[in-house]
Amino acid sequence: MKVKQNGIDITDYVTSITWSGSAEQVSRTLSYNVAHNPTDSNFKSPTAVLGDIITFYANKRLYVGIVTGREKKSEIGEITIDSKDYLHYLIRDKITATFKNTTAETITKRACNKVGIKTKNLAKTKIHIKKMLAEGENVYNVIVKAYNKASKKNKKYYMPVMSGTSLSVNEKWKSSGVNLYLNIEEASYSENSDSMVNQVAIYSEKGKRLGVVKDTSSINRYGRYTEVYTKEKGVNSRTAAKKLFEGITKEASVKAIGDVRAIAGKSIKITDKSTGLTGTYYITSDSHTWENGIHTMELNIEFKKTRESV
């Protein structure tokens, strides 16, 4: 691993690093500790100030961010430096614009251009949005709103991420390529019906109820959980409504030997006989730690079974 502060290698002073993110959190973050000894005039540790640029490498560049916080104690010990990637700027920067007859990827590029953020690898939806207004909205919300409109039609899910100082938008839940089997240190498991949907009422744009689709066996077992679907032009309403069915949500946490490919928004394969965790799971949050030459990770994961036919 390697840590640079404003382009200067400070790895030798760093005692531990935590790199983390969440599918629900805007920015990925990086926190690290550096050795600190204020009583020894010969001991010089790097001094980070707010706004410094932090770059982190683990075989390849994983992260570029800005120092947003630091904690320094008077006693001998460590200084903690906190940083966020450049995505946090898109929460602060607001725009007003009207977008017509264009795609989510084009809206994203135009919105980012307005605030000087470069883009690359924007997930292609090829779905045209008739009209979308942004009135004093932050750029991040504009991007999410545009991709959500596309998501309603193609049933795919998207996640804005930073690639260095450029914005990318990835399709959620694609494989991380990680298969956990022998290197699991700890695991826990739970299940709930909080997100269950087993009945969907279909309505016209004017609010007239047109019909309903049901998962009868699920309703008989768990009770009725109803969602609403509004009919779309050129879309089979019953097929689209059935795609809203959701089953039991299985959640778990796993601690294992680290693999930088396992990050929030990706999926992972797990085989753990002690908890019964076997299959493909979504990574909802991740925390990777490097300390004493060892890389470990803690993942929160879930498995949602979507019933597409009844």
C-alpha cells in the first residue's frame, strides 16, 4: 500500500488505514492514522491540513480525496486524518437547468460540466427522458433523479462513483469477482420481511385502478404487502408490476481477508457452512483496513429474491 499527501509519499508515517463506502452513502472515505510525538523535537510527522489531496494505492490507485477533518491529541500517540472523495462536492454544487429529450448519461455529463467535474464511463441507458427540470438542485441529486427515471423503465439500478477526480456511473450489483470460502474470519446472519412486496396494484396516469397482480402463496404465508405501479406507454403493465415483487431480505455481515474488489454496489459469492450463507449477495457497505501489514475487510451484505413470475 502507499499513501500520498499532496503528491508526497507519507506511507512510512502511517500506522493504519480505513477505506470505506456504502451503497446509500454519497462519498467513499479514507481515514488514516500517523505517528505523533510532540515531546520529541527530532520526530517529524507529516502535517495534513483541510483541503490537502490524499491519494491511496494498493497495487493500483484506489482513491483520491480531500482532507475534511483531523484529530490531534496532545499526548504521544497518533493523529487521525479523515478525507472524502470528490463526489462530496456534487452535494454542495447546485444548478438550475432544463433537460429535454435526452438520456440520463447526457444529463449527467451536462450537469457535471456546469460545475467543472469531468466524467467517464457513464452507464449507458439509451432511454430518452422527455423533460426534466433542475431548480437549484445539487448535481448529485440531478444525476440520481435522471438515472432513476431510466431505472423505472429498464429495471436496472445505478450508482455514481468517483474514478480519481472524474465521475463515473456504474450499474449496481454487478459481480466483484470475489468468492469468499476459506478466508472468512467472522460471519453473522439475519432475515426480515421489511422490503417484501407480494401484491401490486396497477393504476392509470389519472389514478384509475386498472387491476392487480398477486403472489398468493406469499400472501397466505406472510400477509399482504402492497406496492403501486402506474401504467407506462408501450410497457406490459402486468409484467412490469410483477417485477416489483420482493421476497425475504437476507442480511449478513462478514469479516474476511481483504480484497479491494469487494466494495459497496457490487455483488459477491459466499460459501460459509457455519451460518448457511451460500450464494450471491449484494454488498451494501464495506470497510477495508490495513494495519501491521494485514488487510482485512468487513462487509454488510444482503440477498433479495425478486419474484418475476407467479
